[in-house]
Amino acid sequence: MAKKIIGIDLGGTSIKFGILTADGEVQDKWSVATNILDEGEHIVPDIIEAINHRLELYKLDKSDFAGIGMGSPGSVNMGKATVTGAYNLNWKSTVEVGTLITAGTGIKFAIDNDANVAALGERWLGAGENNPDVVFITLGTGVGGGIVADGNLIHGVAGAGGEIGHIVVVPEGGFECTCGSKGCLETVASATGVVRVARQLAEEFAGDSGIKSAIDNGEAVSSKDIFIAAEAGDLFALKVVDKVSMYLGLACGNLGNTLNPDSIVIGGGVSAAGEFLRKQVENYFLKFTFPTVKKTTKIKLATLGNDAGIIGAASLARKFIEI
Amino acid sequence: MAKKIIGIDLGGTSIKFGILTADGEVQDKWSVATNILDEGEHIVPDIIEAINHRLELYKLDKSDFAGIGMGSPGSVNMGKATVTGAYNLNWKSTVEVGTLITAGTGIKFAIDNDANVAALGERWLGAGENNPDVVFITLGTGVGGGIVADGNLIHGVAGAGGEIGHIVVVPEGGFECTCGSKGCLETVASATGVVRVARQLAEEFAGDSGIKSAIDNGEAVSSKDIFIAAEAGDLFALKVVDKVSMYLGLACGNLGNTLNPDSIVIGGGVSAAGEFLRKQVENYFLKFTFPTVKKTTKIKLATLGNDAGIIGAASLARKFIEI
């Protein structure tokens, strides 16, 4: 029997698991809540328990699996399979994730950071269509990403490759970013970034708008509210979406000019705005790219949703499959 | 005897040749003028003649060489070893460079575009110190570049990877670029771009400046004049260099945020301004990058000068060396 692979998407709220065939068919998936108590010391034992229990349930043996792949927050050392400073897991020091999980399950283990792993997933079985050159951008609470070029994930010298959220799109007078710089893409295109752009534009917008009224009245407004209002024709919300799309189109354009990937795939919560957002980002992308890139690099929406994490994580374990 | 490799740097004015050891020691170099007459039909025969003549001169045989590598302008198909639309060579259609040169010399052949090849050279034996992650920017008549990530040149889906000159650094109100976009790095950081920035700033500069006077008087001013004046303390020229450095620092910063290379190496004619320019670009680079990149990605000056082309070209032929 061909060996299977396991993908784990480790997050601050839940840990998602998937059992996949070597070709990426998801045969089973489940999740457990992330227990971040006691400096996150329960997390790795919980993962081991979850896997061993599932294998028992299905009468599967560790020998049925080529390997386990995992995507993790924090700073990942792939060679040592360790994670450092994953603050949303309460991991304050370095955790020997790989050694522990292999010891606890008897299965080989590989790890990379969560945004890279999601990029691998979308590249392999999602919008990237298994092309060797795919860039993935995830728009959520933050803005993350991963770059696959010539078939390899780009990690860079210190693992910071693919930090698309920190591309500076407002060189002068941009908002402060959590990273210490100003004008990063994340400050204007994350869920909170979209609202920040709306607050800024509200000061100079004079027309009639439910969203602007809500902002002026101090009501809570979300990026989702803004996209819904824009699609319904609210002129102010349309201005906000246009501005956000310009920033995204500029970042995507420069990624295109730099890497000429087959596609730049947009995923994450904000991308729920779907084709409405994609089309506007694409228009700016076409403005900011030179002819070869305009013709050959596509702007796409992610297709795997939440499964990108487990699928991409599992793909890390494909290297253990013996041919 | 260990086999040698040949590097060819094909340009519109001259064709440079080098004979190198497998370790990159340049044992001999020479050049011939590029004869672009008759739609460039003499170029390939001239290359073959130049190599065969040299081998005869040194009593070397084709069997002494593992391969020939070449950097070429135009659009290069690496697989077919052809060049299309190299207008500065007068090559209007596709030229079967590889087939012809291998037939004429009996030596294996590999090709890539000239900016990529220079990047390979600087990465291998120049400022890149053979690190697997190096970005190269060349500032000359135009602005070109090449990206080595995880040890591979990044070509992208249509060969436009590494077109750093077309990164947009002025999203609104930028100068028109030859590529059809506006605000590309090339429009403000090439030799003519620097002068263009000076003309723009001259309109609003009121102080005393030899460079501004020269511009206002309609005298020819070069980028070199501007850098020399800036180093000598001309306040207007300093403003121009500051602005150009900001654009370069922004482009380098976003390359750093995207790829986290070990170094971004600046070469080409404009980089003759040396440490004076590098330092200012670095200051802006540090402004536009997030902490990990600030700490781990370095801004360096190219060290190989004109030899980057033949060395990088020769490196393409290393794949033919049998181990």
C-alpha cells in the first residue's frame, strides 16, 4: 500500500490535522483546541496523543505513514525542527517540536512556518496549479505570505523570505507597523488595515455614506462591513476599497516585476471579498507591471480555504516518500 | 588535467571572452568588437572564430574544456539556447546561438541573459561570497538585475524574473518608463534617471549650486557630475543623491522584505559613486525593512567590475563538468 502523509496546521486557537494520500487527497481531517496554558507545554503532547489516537481508531500503524509535516507560528528552524518565540502559543523559549513528535509517534517529521506552508498548499493543489513559480499572500488579522520560485520555498538567509506584509507601499507618511517600520502593506491591507484606511479617508469624504456615518458616530466597523457596503455601491466604501486595492496592486505588481511568477494567489479572511476585490487589485497590478509580467503573471483567489494549511504541511512530508 | 570553462559576455559594443578554471580563476581574457552590420549575422561566426583561434594559439583542444557559457542581451531561451529580439545586436529574429557555437567549436554551450549572468558572477566570486541568496542590481544606462534564491537564478514563468529596474518606486506621478509603465526604478536611478531627478528638483531649489546653474543654463550634466559635486558638498547635488538613494533604498528594502537575501549587491556605472552612494542607500534600506531583514541582509558594492559578465557566464558551464 502506498504510504500516506499527515499534515498539521498549528494555530493559536486550534490544531488542525489531515491524513492525505501522497497525491494530496484529504482522506480524513479533524481538529483539537489549542491548550496554551502552562506556557504551552500541553501542545506537543496533545498533538502526539491526537495522532496516535486517530491511528488506533482506524487501525493504522506508523509504518503506513511516510511522514508528518507541520506549519507553525513563530520562528521555525527547519533543520532542527524547532520553534522559537511563538507568542500566540505561549511558547517563550525554543521547543524541540520535531524530536518530540517523532519520539512520540515513531513517524518522521518536517516543519516550516505557517504562511509558507499555506503557500505550499495553494501552490500544490490550489490556485497555483502546481506551477513552480507561485506567490501566496494571505490577508487576515495580519498580512503574510510565501514565495515558491523555481519549485522551492524562498526562506532567505534568516527565514524572513516571503514576509510580504512588510513590503513598504507608503514610503512617506505611512501608518506605523508592529514591526517598527512605517507604511508596510499590513498597515493598510489587513483586516484592521482596511478600517485604518477608511478612518483616514473619512476625514476628507463629504458625500453620503452609511460606512462614513458609522465611523463618524464611533460605531464598530469591520473590513467585512466595508467590502459589503462597497459591493452595494456605497461611494465612500468604494473609495476605501479602491485605495486598498491600489496598495495591494502595487505590492503584487512589484512582486510580479521581481519574480514573474505564474500567479499571485490572494487568500485569507479579507479575500472573502472575492472577485470584487481581485478584479480591482488586478487593475492596479496591470498599471504597475511591465509588459511581459502583465501578459504572464496572473492574480488569482485562493481556492483551498482553511485546508491550505494541512495540505501544505502534509506536502512537507512528501520528501520522506521512498520512490 | 581538470577541464576549463569559457565565459562570453556578449554586448552591443564588444564581445568579452574569458578562459577560467573550474574554480573561477580567470586564466586569460580578451575581447573583440561587436560587428552588428548585416543584421548582426557576423556575430556568431566571429565568436566561433575568436574561440577557435585562441585555442590554436595556446595549443589547447576542445577536449580541454567542459563547456562555454554566455550572457546575452535580448530574450534568451535557455532550453533551446536561442536569443530573440536583441536589438542592440541588430538581431531581429531568433538566432540559434547554442547550436551554431557548439557546431563551430565542438564544445557544449549554455546561455542566460546578461543581467542574470552578471548576478551569477557577483554571487559566485564577487561581493555575494557564494551565498545561496544574493540579489544583484546594476545601475547603468538602464537598471537591471538578477536574483539568486536558494542557490538558483529566479527566471519566473516567462523569464522576466529579476527585472529590478521595473520595480515601481513612484506609484503616483512618476516619470514614464520605456516599458510603458510609470515610476519604475530605472526612471530615477539609471544614469539618465539621476539627471532626470536633478532636473525635477532644480525647479524648486533656490540655493547656490554649480550643478543647478549648469542645468538652468542648459549645459550637459551627467550622473557622474552630480555624484562628484555631491561628494564635494554641493547642496543641490546632495539633495539629488538623497532622493535617488531613497528610491534605491525603497527598492532594496522591498527586495529584502520579500527575499531576505544575504546581500543586495549594487554594480554598474552609477555604482562608481562607491561607498558614498552605498551608505546612503543603506540608510534608507534600514528605514524600509523590518527587524530580521535589517539585521541579516547587507547592502554591498559589486567587486568584479566588468569581469562579472565573463565569470558569471563561465559559471553557467560548470554544470558540464563531470565529477
